[in-house]
Amino acid sequence: MSTLIDLRYTQDLLLELLNTPSPTGNTETAIGLVEGAFNDLGLRTRRTRKGALLATLPGPASAPAKALTGHVDTLGGIVKEIRENGRLRLSNLGGYYPGSIVGEYCRIEAANGRIFTGTVLLEKQSVHIHPMAELHAAAKELPHLEVRIDARTTSDKETGALGICVGDFVSWAPRAKVTDTGFIKSRHLDDKAGVATMLAAARAMVRRNITPAQTSYFFISNYEEVGHGTSVGIPDNVASLLAVDMGVVGKGQTGDEFSVSICAKDSSGPYDLSLRRELVALAQAAGIDHKVDVYANYASDGSAALRAGLNARVALIGPGVDSSHAYERTHLDGLVNTARLIVEFLK
Ligand SMILES: [Zn+2]
């Protein structure tokens, strides 16, 4: 295994990021954390008006420049309605199967600044009351789920008195854990694992004095899960954009949790063929475990940038993530392989 990438740094940073709630639309704390990490490496940063982050690693030539993009925003919920029983009805932030959050702990950021904990449950949850068939049906639809707040409330009035309002953000407990076999289990590895690999690559280059062949940008977007993260903010001099986002792992996929996935095509169409071939050649030359793959139901911030009119070659890579948009898992090897390919791409 390569010693180029500092595994301890990557793992610690990823865990800190995973434990920082950042449902799409409420990402300031996570953006601030990543900003601090880039600044610690000596990279200059600035924010876009939308609140995304751009860090710059200067190179000898300012054009044509290269850029990477990853996203810190995650799936989550927003309070849609305070129910008569005092519990909360949610509207989804991003796309997921409602059943994948049933039983999950959550965190409610109330309008008055107070933080409450709770649990996502089916409105008909107790098997001692409701027939099993009703439970099965309910798990398929978000309107049949509710948040049980860890506070004494049995009415909408009492919940309102706590300071909880419609529009408050709700995030899931990530339950992030690194196993002694090197797996990382957590929610929101999409795309915090990708962002961690970008920082790991930047750190490797700074520490080893590897100057990029051209000025390089690290763009951290904050609205990917709703489709418009990297639609603005990539500098005009960028000729090649590499989106770093989770690789799909599962039935019918070539990718796995130990490799970097290189995406040939997703729902938004094929990525740039010449850039994809360059990435495959770089991975082969450097002995980086990689898999070329196609994703059936997927779009990335690279797609968002292209749709918005970015005039650049765009490709997509990322660590393989199992059970995406649910309780996910990847492996430290997948992070290292992704970070190494980023270094090869920039140097
Ligand atoms: Zn993603």
C-alpha cells in the first residue's frame, strides 16, 4: 500500500466530516470545516455567493487549469408539518427510500437555535397495535413516517412551544465507524468520502512538494443532492473537471469498495472519453486498483456543470460505496486508490 497518502489524516478528517451534520441547504458548518482543512495545508480559499468553497493549489501555468469537485451536502429532511400528536412530518432533502431511515436517530435544528434529538419511526410502528401488512406498506412512503422528538410533547402546541417550526432542518445520525478490517460504515459517505480523498490528495502534494502541472482548483459544492451544486463557480480557465463522488457498488456493477471507480456513463450520458482514457492510463501506470463502470440511476456535479454550460472536459471518479443513500460502507483502500488517482491527475 502506498505511503503517499496519509491514512490517519484521511480517516480522522473523514470521521470529523461525517460527524458534522450537513443536510443539503444547511451546510455552512461542514463547508467551514473543509475550508479550515485547506487553509491548514496552506491553500487559499474563497466562497461563492451560493456558499460553496473554492481552494487553489497554484501551478506554473494558470491556463489551461484543472479542477476537482466534491460535495459536502447530504440527504436529510426538513420539517413539513407539526402533527396533532406533537411529532414531525418530514419533507425529503435528496432522494432516498423512506424505509432506509426508519428507526434512525435524528437531530432537529430548531429555529430558536436549540438542538433536539429524535427518532424516525413509522406512524404505525408498534406491532402490538398495527397489523404487519400496514407496517410494510407504510415503510414505502415518507408521509407515513414521523419524527418522535426526545422531549415531553403530545400536541402540536407543545412542540411549537419547544421552538420547533416548519422549515427546520433534520439530519440523520451518521453512525460512522471504522472497523479493524479497514471498512468505514456510515451514512453520507456520499460524498464525504470523496471530499476526504480530495483533501488527502492535496495534503500529499503539499507535504511531498509535488507541484501540479497547472493551477488546480478544489471546488466543494453544497447543493449536489438537489442537482445544482457545481452549476456555477468553476473558474473560466478550467479545461478539465474531475468530479469526485461515490462509485456505485452492488449487483451488476464492476466497482467494489477497495478500488476507485471510473465512470464511463451515468443517467446524464457519457463522460468525456479522452479524459476517461487518460485516467485509466494513469491508474494503470501507477498500479492503482480501478474499475471502469456505468451507473444506471445517477448524476453528478460534473453533470450539473455540463448542463449549466461548462466548456470543459468532464470525468467522474470515486471510491466504491455499498448500499448508497442508505447505511453505506466503503474501505480505506478505496479512499487511498481514489486519492492516488487524484494526485496522478494533477501532477
Ligand atoms: Zn454524491
